[in-house]
Amino acid sequence: MGILVDGETRVCVQGITGRAGRMQAQYMLEAGTRIVSGVTPGKGGEVVEGVPVFNSMAEAQAAVQAEVSILFVPPAVAESAALQALEAGI
């Protein structure tokens, strides 16, 4: 199996405004991950660690096309978040 993610991969962090999402995004950025967007419903327009936040995956993808999404969301909404990523073309 080949490497699926490298330093050029454009990443979206779903749940970036939460405690875990913010902390992990910071670690990822420090490690060189190319985070191009974050998604948290109701928090669109914010900026976290220099990353623009959008209200939905559709909005994020229309603005900046990510290739991969990582989820830091509560278990109760994980399925919905994953489906939004799939519907947005990730």
C-alpha cells in the first residue's frame, strides 16, 4: 500500500473549533500538515490557527478544495460529519 497523505495533501479539519480539534490542528500544522479549511456548524467566518472556518463541508469545498478530511467531532454527529465530507466530494 502506498502513502495516501503527504505534505502536499490539502486537509480539512471537521470540528476544528472544539478543544480536541483545535489542539490536534495545532499539532498537525507544527508537523507540516497543509490544513486548508476547518468546519464547525455555526462558527463559519472564524479563523483557528490561521485556518478559515466554514459552517459546512459544502461551503468549505466551494472555497478551498480539500482532498482529505479528519473528524474531531462528538460521536453522536460523527456519521453525519463523515457523510457531509463524502457528499462534498472527499
